[in-house]
Amino acid sequence: MKIIVASTALALLLTTGLAAGPASAAQTSTQLITTLPGEALPISDYYNQNVYDNRDNKIGEVNDLLVDNAGKVNAVILGVGGFLGVGDKNVAVAFPSLKVAEA
């Protein structure tokens, strides 16, 4: 419940221009979403999650998501190799090539 209240307060600040300042408030238009699409997933469903290949071998962990200027997620940065987070390399993988599955 606290998250919803904080998000609503932030949306109100952005809408009224208090967070952006009075000069940029006239240039900013904010559209509030009243219902979320059923297929929408939060970033937390991906971030720090293990990634497996088609044979269920762990190949890495999601370290970051790359978003373009339009807000579309284009790629996922995977930490691969290494041991206990030491020595791993970041590799970019196209976002559509990932599939969320329950373990």
C-alpha cells in the first residue's frame, strides 16, 4: 500500500510540475494509466534472476536492462562466467530472446 501511495504522490508532483520546476511544467505532459495490460511484467521479474539455456544449464544472471529513448527494452545485460560474482563478464542479449518460466 505504501508503494501505491508513493507512486500516486509522485505522479501528482509530475502532473502539477512541482518535481520538474515551473519552467518545464508547461512542456511536460503526463498520461496516467488507469489499467495495466495483463501481459505486463515488472522489471523485478527479470532483475537478478538466473538465466538458463534450452538444456536448463545456468548461463548467468540478469544484471541490467537496456531501454531506448522510446522506453522499449531492447537488450538484457547478463553476467556470465565467474564464480560468486567475481570475474563474470557482461554480455548483451536481445530482450525478445528471453522467456520467463517458473522453476
